[in-house]
Amino acid sequence: MFRTAQHRRSESARNYVDFSVEDPSLDTLLSLAATTLGFTTAMVNILDEDLQYTVAQYGDKGPTLMTRSTATCALVVDAGRAVAIGDSRRDVLSSDPLEAAAAANLIRLDYRSYVAVPLVGREGLVIGTLCLVDPEPHPAGDYVMSTLSDFARVVESHLDAIRGHGRSAWAPRGPGAILDRGEFVPYFQPIIDLDTGRAVGFEALARLLRPGPTGTVVVPPDEFFAAVVDTDLEIDVDHTVLEAALASFRGWLADAPDLDLHVNLCARHLGVAGSVDQLDAIVTASEVPAERVVFELTETRSYTDSARSVAFVEDLRRRGFRVVLDDLGTGHSSLERLVDLPVDGFKVDKALSRRMGSPDGDTLVGALIGFASVTDRSVVVEGIETEEQARSARHNGCTLVQGFLYSHAVPAAGVRALGLF
């Protein structure tokens, strides 16, 4: 994994830090939590790798920013579990290292009691805490912990509303936890040259493997992408699939040195500083030549920053990679982006290819293939499921195709058995 768990958690946390957004409901929740449990102060703290941000507080008003190294809540975030300190002077001698460290920090801050529950963000990662503190000793039994946990679940929902979207259906386990267990793997679908019947490349497609009652189960992509989309985990899934795909692909190059590896990139990469450096480092470490890697820009989100998109594509191409637009014919302003972005080619989506053989379908696909020829771009027609569609693709001037007619996506162990290279 290129991005560490701490890095992912920090990036997730920053999505919830916006002091320009006010949510009176959070203030009310903190007031209820503090008064219900008898503490003087309640806070919602979000922590990245450097700082603690107090985004809401009730009672004693402390600083809204604190260095992470001095924050008691950092201990809770790192441990990923709740902590209760009834009396810091007593609990500093606790045999539990987390409790002892938290108590020592409270003594430094002149607090005697502290209860904190982790807060989980949309990525399924711990992003901060809901905590109560008091200058006096305070009982911190099961009732206090369970009640604060109930408040924390409501706080999570309000934080996610501030972020602007509903909570993921994966909570509380979260896609982040699944990613750490390495269950995302690439499956490979061949790209076929109609002139030779052989594979000229393979597209690596993300698949999620889960243990089932009778063995491993492959989760349908629509199910897990619904949880990952619009989160920073889109990037990590891309990195995971790229790394694993390169490891398998390197062995195939010995038999087919001209084979290409196609890997999807979500648009979220465009907004991450150093994204091209990260991708380049992953490929370089694999020892697969950059010229054999084709990045497919997917349309899960619109490309709203044209200058940034152009710079991103140009940077990838300078390093020897090729870049193509995926699923042309669906989504956001496909033709406009095809003109604006300096890509090497594109893939015609199955929504258009299934209409080949009809006057309108052949006109549309033929025009796109003609455009590719005039502008010296590659083109692959996806979604080929019948011999008739394959003949239509050739009739329209395209010899590179992909679809179930040749193979479904298969795990790496099944690629050689296809006999396509």
C-alpha cells in the first residue's frame, strides 16, 4: 500500500475540518452529553497527522487548535478505542498503557477526569473523538461509556452532513478496514486485436473478495464502489489494484513483451498533490516499463478544473505512460473532454457499442473512430458480446475490442489459461 494507514486516516480527517460551517445541532448535542453525564466540558476533536482541531465545544472554551503531540485525544485515535479516566491521579498508575498515558497527560493539563469515544468518518477510519473532561474526579462506569457512545454515533451523522453527503452503507466496519486487510484484488479482461485474434493488452479491474460460507465470494463492483465513491479511498483502491496488477503483469511480459496493462484512475487523483509521483513510484518499483502502462481516466466524477486535468495528463505522458479516456459516450461532457485533454486515445462505452448494427449506432461509433484516425488516437470498443457486434466494430473501422465475447474478467491465475498471448 503506497499510502500508509496513518496517511489515509489523516486525509479522511481533514474532510471534516471546516470552521466556516456552523451546525447548532452539534452544540446542542455536546450540551446534552455534558449535562446528562455530569461533566463540565464536552468537545468534538478532529485529528490529522499534525494538529487537533476542536470543531465544536461546550463549557470551558479552550483553543480550537492544538499540536497533535500534546493532545490526549491523539492517544484514543491511535488506539482506536474508548478510554475512561475517573481520576487521573489514580489512573496514572493503571496497568493499561493507554489509560496511564492519558492520565499523565490530564495531570499536565490540570484535569482529573476524561472520557473519550472514537469518531469514525465516511472512509471507515477513526478521524477524532467525542470527549468529556472535568477538573474534578468523576465516575466513568459502563453507563457513562455506553451513553457517550450513543452520542458519538449521532455526532458522526452530523459531521457527515456538514461534509455534504450521507454516511456510507459500510459503516461501522468501513471500506478503510477492508482495504487494510488487502481484500481488493485485480481481475483481468483482455483487449483483443480482431486482425489476429490475440490479446494486445489486459485491463485490470478492481474486485472485492470476501469470505463466504462455502469459500471466497466476489462482491459485485456496483456494491463496493457505492461505498468507496466520493471518498479518499478511491485513490487507495486504485493504488492497490495497480500494485497487484503490475506484480502479475511483469511475469507475462516475458512471453509477450508488447502487451499493455490498462489500469483505471478515478478523477480524485487530480486533486491530490504529488499524485503523479505516487503512481510513477509504484510502477517504477514494479520494474514494468512505463511505456507498457496505460492509465484509463474514469468518469466517476466530472473534471471541473480543466487546467489541472491537462497538467495531470501531460505529466503522466512525460513519464512515458499513455492515457486514455474510459467509457466515452456516457457521463460528464465526454466529447468536450476528448477535445480538451491531450490523451492518447479513448474507449467507446458499451452503451454505444450495443447500438452498433443500427443506422444511428453505426453513425455515432463510426464518427468517433473516424475522429480517432484523424487525430492519431487509439480506440477500443468495449462491451462486445456477440459476433455481430465484433463485425460491426470492424465495419466501422475499429480492430481493438473488449467484452464478454472473448472473456469475462478473470483472476491473475486464470489469464494464461485463456491462451490469448
